[in-house]
Amino acid sequence: MDFESEDGICKRNAFPRPNLPSGKIGIYWGNRNDRQWNEVYGAAKRYFEVNGDLDVPVAYVSPEGYALGKWVRRQQYAYRNPEKSNAILSQERIELLDAIGMQWEKPDPW
């Protein structure tokens, strides 16, 4: 079913259809979860650059407002328990986290 008239106006919403490549206008068309993960990863990377590790206190909130301590714990849980976790930790994400010092196993309290 064609919703566009001859004058280029979309009949469905009465707005002209843009004819610009998305990369040129600063719009991210990808998955919202990927975008959010990448944003929090950026905060984790900045934390690592300042502190030299990712031993983030669980209650820590980044200057950008991300619950970074909880996010790090979720990544560790997803790595150790992929069948139980809702988070998907791809090999690419594992490598990114390895590069900034992620410790996947729980530290020995003794």
C-alpha cells in the first residue's frame, strides 16, 4: 500500500519524507539497548582511566548518572550465568570489558 502522494508528502502522517542519509544528520537508528550499553561502557572506561580498575562500589553512580556499580555487577553475572541472565554479553562486549580490566570472577574474600 502506497502512502506517499505525488508531491512527496506522506499521507499517513502528512509530513514530507526526508531524503537524507541518517549518518549525516546525527540520528542513531540502531538498537536502543546497544546504544545504552555503549553509553554506560563509556562511563566504565572513564572510571577505569581514573581509578586503574573496575572495582566499582555497587552503590557508585557515575557523574553522568549511570548506576555504574550495578551495571558492572550485571555484566559479571551475565558472563558467569549466561543461561540465567537477561543481559546478552557478546564476545565483542567481553573483549571491550577485558580491555578495561574487568574481573569476571568474584574475588576470594580470604
